[in-house]
Amino acid sequence: MGDLDDFDDAFEDADSLGTPEADSLEATALPDPGPSFAPFLTEFKVALQKGTARRLAAPGLSAQDFAAVAEDDAVRQHVLAAGVERYRREGTRREVYVVVGYDAEGNVVPEDEAITESAVGLTFDVVDGAYRLVRIERAG
């Protein structure tokens, strides 16, 4: 059986990478994850309810596209109901798609009962250090 001192020596050797490059390796900083999205989402939803969400949109977002979310009650309610877990994440970007179903008379109905549907996609990203609504996609 090996001596305990041999084990200690082997352990000390394992602490060193044993390569000439080991001494020159520098710690690499992780990329900045950006601001937290959840508090912004809460702020956005409150502003959407109060009619002040436009201030949280990026410059250049069209008023017509914004109206698709802010002025359509059914879409707005679906956006308000979407929890943070529904938002797809890619880097700092967050995206959510909501679908509103309608019957033949244009009444909002569950999707599985819908004759027609309208979908809206919202994309949020960091602009000048803070989250902003940067794109709205409409379909249907």
C-alpha cells in the first residue's frame, strides 16, 4: 500500500497544470448579463395598464405597431397575462408571442374554438443600459 506522503505529493502536483502556459493564463471575465428583465417586465405591464407604456419603447418604434398592443384590449390582456417564464431568451433579448382567437362574430374566444386568430410578437432588448420594447410583429 502506498504511503500517505506519496499521496500528498501527488495531490500537490495535481494543483499545478504542469504546462508552461499555466502561469500565463489570465482569468476571463464573464460577459455582462445586462439589467434584470423581471423588474422591467413588471414596470412595462403597469405602464401598459396605465396607458404610459410608450415611454418604455425604443425610439423609432412605430406608433401604429405600438397601437396594436396598447389599444387592442384583447392583445393587451394576453400580454399582461404572459408570465416572465413565457419570454424566450437570447442574450439580453426577450421575446413573447401572444395569440388571440376570434369567433365568426369577432368575439374573443379560446384558441381551440377560434375561427380566426391574431398574433402579436413583442421583442425587448437593452438600449442605452435599460430594457426597451424594440419591435412589435403582427400577424393575422
